[in-house]
Amino acid sequence: MFLAVTREELVTTFGGVTAYSRTPAEGVWTDPEGDLQQDRMVMVEVVTSTLDQAWWQPYSKRLAERFAQDVIHIRALAVELIDTRAG
């Protein structure tokens, strides 16, 4: 249910979304106390022509609360489209 709400929010805001949810990825890391932690992740991708950090910062906090996470990892990558008809 939470993923469906998130998908709808992103479609409304950006006009589309891709969710890689068939097989959740597994993350493993060492916490500050040296203990091994694990988590399952779903990758969600949106494409936009500009990065609005003022929008993403509070949205990432909302997602962290929604999914009961300490932090949501959001990254921005520059993309050059080969087939310009696609964008």
C-alpha cells in the first residue's frame, strides 16, 4: 500500500515513475557500533529535467516516516538521452 501511494505521488508530480520491485534488493552495511545491518530495498526512478532539492528534502523525510526508515537514499544523476524522441 505504501509503495502505491508513493507511486501515485511521483506520477502526479513528475508524470511517470519506474519501480524496480519484482525482487527487492538487499542492502548490507556496518552501523556505527560495528554491527552488520541488513535491509530490503525497492528502487524507484523518476526522470525530470531539473533537480528541485527544496522539494526532495522534505519528501525524503516523509518517505522515511512512511517506510519506517532512518533515512531514504535519494540520488540524482545526469542522463544524456541517445534517442531524443524518448524524452
